[in-house]
Amino acid sequence: MAINEVIVAMVPWPEHGHLNPLFLLSRFIASHNIHVHFLCLTSRNQDLKKRLQGARRNASDENLHFCDISVPTTDAESDKDVLLEKLGESICEKCHVLSKNTKRLVIIHDCLMISYIGDLHSIPNFKCYSFHSISSFVRYSTLRQVTHIVDEDQDQLIQQLRGEFPTVESTFGPNLEEYIREEREWKLSSGVIMNSFRELEGKYLDSLAIYAENSKPLWCLGPFNMLLESSLDLCNMSTQHVCLDFLDKQDVNSVIFVSFGTTTTLSQEQVNQLALGLEQSNHKFIWVVREADDERLDVENNVEGKDGNIVLPEGFEERVEGRGMVVRNWAPQLEILGHPSTGGFMSHCGWNSCMESISMGVPIASWPIHVDQPYNTVFVTNVLKIGISVWNWTRREETVPAAAIEKAVKTLMGIPEGEEMRQRAVELRNKIKNSVSHGGLARKEMESFISNITNN
């Protein structure tokens, strides 16, 4: 069997929000005639295979190989670290096997996996790149809080927010400092990959290069959805989702899309208030109603999710018929955001959703739930000025009332302030389009990374 010049092993953190960007990056790398092996739990890979079957395909997807990994099942939450350790051991074993069939094995791993893949050091012919799924703004802001970096611009932003700037303790919890120390001591990295693009986060990328990377190269690769779209000869989807039929009948920028990702389950009381707020706003909407995916590593999750016991107020769907649409389970988020009729996005402000919304020129009504989302909210609303905050982060334990939801929808969709945000979002979208086109900054940076892993 012929020895490959380069093989890429993709090592994601096994949760859907982390899988998606590395899956898109895998497809992009595969489009350069490089074999990519996606090393993940069997159940997660099955979800991605289904997505690939229904996606717009290219012949280069044949270079993408799913390497299924099984771990022992358990119901004990305390065994999560044990499961991750076993997952890491299996990944290292797979990488050792892959390294025998190539002159160089390139390993791109989620930064959260460093605690579990230390055995990679014994592979003789590999390069290792750490991938961060969060924004550069979040990474820099949390690093600054932990290591006390002096930054007058961010000090001024914090003062303007008057206590609204999130803290590490209220978002990532007490262990972030330990993780940052572990990351700095990680000896195997040949470079760092951020999920962003320089026209969006140049200031924070430059700061990270100074304070975080210890002279390691930092690659800013994104937005993956637009890089992938511009690099492949895409065919049309065979079946159009029913919500796109709904959008086809609406006016330009008239519909707000409401979705809270795969890790959020709203309480029944909060669902009731959200339904009332959308109804009272009198604006058109598409609302994705679902429970969060089960994040236990041993569960065979269905990527389409579930609506479980979520109950909408009696008569709600009848009262909003023709104006609002409720989608149970999965919806094609990127296509919804890219539709001309979509004029706003009420979101938990996860970074994947932010990047998709920004790349489609859609302003955001931000409703953060946990982890990096409150920081993303500050970035979207106070730095980029392409969105509004639905509710005060310091009051996150309270149920968000219908009146606040109604006000956010009307602001984003019905007054000049919202239109100004939309115009700024469109300007950013146009910058991204130029950046990912041939000769653009994002395209050059991605091609430079491809050259780095294949020639050096």
C-alpha cells in the first residue's frame, strides 16, 4: 500500500457544539485532496454521517473517513473523566496506527482534549495543532481576568457596562485558571487554530499572539461554513425543509428566527413567557422548540434532538397561525439565517450560532445561558454593535418575562435602532464574503495553513 505524504487526524471534544466547526474544517481540508480521519465516539460519528448524506456533496468528501470509537457505557456522572480517559487512550492508539501509513500525521485536536491525549508524544512523525471553538474575544477576556493583563480599552468597556461584564466565576467556574496553566504547559503543540476571521477579531487575535501562544503560530481559520461553500462545487439540496417554504412567502427581513442550540432546555414557565412575548410582538417568527441533547458520552444521541415534555400554551399555535411557525426538533439553521426573509435571530449566543448569523448578515437578540455565551453577548452588542441583550446577565436566575422578550423583538425587527444593527451586520457579511473569496485574507490564511501542514 502506498504511503500517504500527509494524513490529518481530527480529534474533537465529543459534544455537538464542538463537533460542528471541526467537521466543517475536516471537509475543507479534504477538499485539498488530503485524507482526513475524524476520530470520535461512534454515536457522534453516526450523526455526522447522516448530515453528510443529506448535505450538498462534493467528490472530495470521499477523502473524509469516520473512525468510530466505542467506550464502556455507564450511568454514573462521576465516571465522565474515566470515559474521557478511555476515549483519549483509544484516540492515541488510532493515531499510532495512522502514523504508520503516512510520512507525516497532522493531529488537530480540540483544546479541551489535552488532558486525555498525552500519549501522542511517542509518535515519531506528527505535528499537533490545538483548536479553540470559542471566540478570540472570549479567550482573551478570560485569560486577562485570570492573568491580570493590562488593557485600557477593555477596562473602559467594563466600566461602561457597570457590572454587566461577565466574570470567569459566573461563566466557566473555578477551574479555568488550572486549565490555562495546563494549556500553557502542553508541549506537543505546533500551533493554535482559532474559529474566527481577522477582520472580525483582529485586535484580540493580536493580543492572544502576544500573551497566550509563547511564539507558536496562531491560525485564524473561518468562518468554516463560508470557506467550505466557496471551495466546493455544491449542488442543490434534494429536499427543502418546510420552514424554508414558510420563509419563501414572507417579506424581506420580516421574520425573526428563535433557537437556543443543542445544550439548552428552557423551563416550562420560561417557554410560556417566550410564547407570550412572541405572540404579543405581532412580528413573524420561526421558533425551534426542543430540549437539549443528552451530553453523556455513552448515550446514542439523535442529532435531530427531541421535544420531550415541552408544552406550548393552549391555543398558541392556532393564534399565531400564518404569522409564526413552530419547528419541533431540528431545523436547517444556516439556511434559515441565509434566507432573505430572515431579519433577526434570537439566540443563546453560542459562538457557532454567532458566526453563522454574522456571516449571513443577521443581527442578534442575545439571550445567553452559560459558559462563553455572556462574553459573546458583550462582543455582539457592545463591540460589534449588531445586536441587543434580551435580559441582564446578572439576573440570569430569574425567568425572563414576556414583556422583555416582546421589547427585544420589536427593537430588533421594528424600529430604526434594529435597522442600524442590521446594516452593520450586512457590512460584516460583505467583509466576510470578500475575505473568503480567492485572494481574500481568510482564504489566504487557510491556504497558508494547508501549505504549512503539507510542506513543512
